[in-house]
Amino acid sequence: MRTLKLVAVSAGLSSPSSTRLLADRLLQAARYRLAEQEYAVDVEVVELRDLAVDIAHHFVTGFPSGRLQEAIDTVTGADGVIAVTPVFTASYSGLFKSFFDLIDPTALTGTPVLIGATGGTARHSLVLDHALRPLFAYLRALTVPTAVYAASEDWGSGGDEYTEGLPARINRAGYEFADAVAARPVREADEDEVVPFARQLADLRLD
């Protein structure tokens, strides 16, 4: 049985956090969908608020701490990434952006990404399209069509006959994301990542 690794990045600052709650719900929906398809699923959540000082130090020193590097490796090594941020000043949070600024622009190439955001009012829902989608397009990720924005009034709302409530949107987005992860070809190890000494010798030209 193939095991798929899903990683959620939550930029929520409080504890408990609606941002983390949305990330957990999206993970749950995706995991359920993959279980239906008989995949084993390994899930992990990266809480950026626990890495805030490490991220700031990295910008100053140019070197990541051990736990920051571990978080970066966790995200870039995932089969699929769920990225959720609170809305600050009509865009993603500075902490969210700072973390993804530290990721190599090619490290998420082709990786399915499900984006989400939380805020106090539905008026900020366009942040998904004018801020998050361009960010992950730059990182060459495969952003799934449905994104989820959760305003304060969405929690506990079942929707009406004209609009989907938050649970329905979470399920739809989670299922799309899961299908994209399952359809992704198995990644092969990068031959250039570790070059055996014998190969280095063979490549030398002693003219």
C-alpha cells in the first residue's frame, strides 16, 4: 500500500486558532478521501507561530535553526501541502509569507497545494485569489481549483439553498486536493542530490 504524506502549514497566532482549526478540517477531509481510495496517509502540521523567532533569525543570519530546517524539509518533502493563513491588512500574514520566502522556488514544483484563509469578515475572501494563488504559482506548485475562506460567521453555518456552507466547501476542496495528490506520479530520488565519490572521479577530465 502506497503511503502519502500530507503536511498542513498553519500561520495562526493564537491557541486555539481558527486558522489551525481550518487546516485540521481540510486535512481530515483529504485523509478521508484518500482512505476511501485505500491509501495509507501520514499527516503532519507545521505551526508557524512556534517558529517565528527562528524565521526572524534566519533572515538576519542567513542560517536556519535545526527545527526550522526540519519544518522546511517536512513541507518540501510532502506529497501535498495545505497552507492556511489568517488575513492581515487584506493579505496573508507576514509570518506566513516569511516562511515561504525561505523555501527554494523550485522545491514545490508540481506539488498539489490547497490554500485556505481565515478572517473576521467575508469581505476579505478575495485574498485567496489575489495573494495566495500568485504566491504558489511563483513556487510552481499545483494549486487545486477550490480554495476555502472561513469568516467568523461561517463557523457553525450550514449554508442555504443558494450557497454552500463551510463544511461543504471544506469537503469539496479536500476531495479535490486528495485526488490531485493521488494522481501525482511517484517522485524519484534526485540523482544530483548526493553524488557518489566514484561518479565524481569518473566525471573529472584530466586533459
